[in-house]
Amino acid sequence: MAIPVDVQDYVEKHIKLMISQTETYLPFIRVAFPYSKNLADGVYNLIIGSALSVFVNQYAMRMKYPTADDFTEFGKISLKYRDQIDQFFT
């Protein structure tokens, strides 16, 4: 079972919004966390954690549960944004 297109679109829009906000706050992030060894991992985890909440919430609003395959698809969706986040910190 594939993720419904509207849920996928909603999740991807949320991830893109979070990435654009990261770009805006990047100067603050670098100053606030100067000793962090890998800010890209932290930011990626925060963004994907937020997107996961949106993903599960979209299913809950439909009174459904995501399947294991749906979570696998979510992982594939989120992974395609990893490089974009890494580029902020290189």
C-alpha cells in the first residue's frame, strides 16, 4: 500500500518549510552551537522528527494507521532531503 498522494505532498511541504526555516536560522544555529560535532545530523533529526509527527497525524485524521510499508515509504521520502540539509553545514 502506497502512502496517499495528499499525505505525501503534505509531509514533503512540511519538510521543505522546515528546511527553508533552517536556512533562515543558520547564522543563529552556528553561533548557538559552536561545539556541536555534527549539526547536520541534529537538524536532520529535528526536521524528520517533526515530519514524522505530521505523517502520523495525517493518518490519524483519516482514522487509519500507517502500515510498515508506509513507514518505509516515509523513510524514502525523508532521505531524499538529507543532502540538502548536509549542504548547509559544509
